[in-house]
Amino acid sequence: MQECPACHGSGQVPEKACKKCSGAGQIRIKRTVDVHIPPGVDTGTRMRVSGEGEPGLRGGVNGDLYVVTHVKEHEFFQRDGDDIYCEVPITFTTAALGGEIDIPTINGPIKFKVPAGTQNGDMQMIPGKGMPSLRRRGTFGNHHIKFFIEVPKRLTEEQKSLLSKYAATFTNGKTKGVHPIRENFFKKIMEKLSCFLEAFIL
């Protein structure tokens, strides 16, 4: 809103209502205002722009404009406060042997060393690679990575042969502790099954 130019400053009460503002003394206009968005804003952040609000009555000082931000969701990154989360696919060999890969961050890719023996769903954190903090200037959130192991859909005959030889190495009884999650799973299953059978027999 702004004061009606046809009525403003006349100092007199018009005999007839102004055609532009119908006697209200103000008219509605649309205009574009440049607003500085500080780094680290989130959905719901409210910013005040001084002097860009409604005009005061009878030539009074303009009010302030309040802008509420809405941050569009990203295709790969999820945000929780100042922390960033993302899922990163890795190959079976990288998960087993470890290796250096490129990790996407909000400031571009960085090198990251995947630990050997990484399991599907394991999380790793990169300190200080998240969003800049609005409350604590100069500080940043963390970047969290969730790994998921991608199983190849198509294998060559040579790859199938090599994997078959690899699988055969687990039949010699000397692989205890190689797959602790799987071993613990079947151990619990057998214990529960044993208890069930004992109760059934009794």
C-alpha cells in the first residue's frame, strides 16, 4: 500500500471521494523488493526488511516487511537443523576392502576413505561439512553419510567364476567371524528353535 498521490498533501477534506482510492487515502500497488538471504536459512526462517512495509498514516514512517522463507527439498540431500544427510552407493568390493571415493556435499565433492568391512546401512560423519549456522556465526553443521551396497545385476562369465571361487572359500569351516551379523542371526534362530523344540517335547 502507498498513499494516494491524488489525495496526499492537500490538507483539505475533498467534497467527493477520490476516484483512485475511494476516499481511503491509500492505493494498493505491486513492486519488487530485493532481500538479502543469509546463508543457513531454513524453512520458516523469518527476516525483517526495515522500511518496506505499509506506509504510516498522514505521512508517518513506513512499517517493516517480514519475509518467511520456504526451502525447496533437494534430490539427494536431507536436512536436519544444520546437519546434512545423504545416501551413497558403494560397490561390494569397496565395502569389503575399503577405498577412497568421492562424497557429494553442499559445497562440492570431497574425497572420503571408506573403511574396510563397511556394512549396508552404516553411517559415517564428516565434521563441519553441513549447513552454516544462523545462530553461531562461523560454525557449520556436520555431513552424515549412509552407505548402501549396490549388488551388480549383470556379471560376465569371468566375474561369475571368480565369485563362485570366492563363495567356495567359506565352506572350509575356517571363516568364523567373517560374517558376524549373519552368524549371530543364525545363532539366535537356532537357540530359539532349540527352546521351542524342548518345550514342545516336554
